[in-house]
Amino acid sequence: MHGPTIARHIITATKEIAMTLLSVPDMSCGHCKASVEAALTPLAGMAPITVDLAQRQVSVAGPAAEAVKALAAIGFPATALS
């Protein structure tokens, strides 16, 4: 009986995570990607951070204002898209 209960909690927890899409126009290389991920990891916790270098966008869990502030602190101005 424990298996289905655990699965329901994971599904419920996943649905509750609000993702924020950010435009990060100055992000252009692998080093930039690593810096952005490192700055956002404390905000995202266990949620994934998705970086699209071609579009210069990042998807992260949590409030947009906190993510924008974290990126500005490392020299990457960002704008919330969602």
C-alpha cells in the first residue's frame, strides 16, 4: 500500500510547483549557463532548472522576482516572461 501513496504525493507535489520563464539576453555560452544554474539552484531546490541557450531563456521553480534578483546579482539582467 505504500507505493501508490508515495506516487500520489509526488504527483501532488509536482503540480504545486510554479515555474517561471525568464529571458536572459546576456547568457550566451556554457559558462554563462553554469553561472545561471548555480545562482538559481538555491531558489529551485529539488525542482529542475531548464536553460535554453539558443532562446536565451531559463525556466525555474519559484517567484520571478527572486529569480530576477539572483541573476542580477551575478551580472545577468533578466525579465520574467511568465
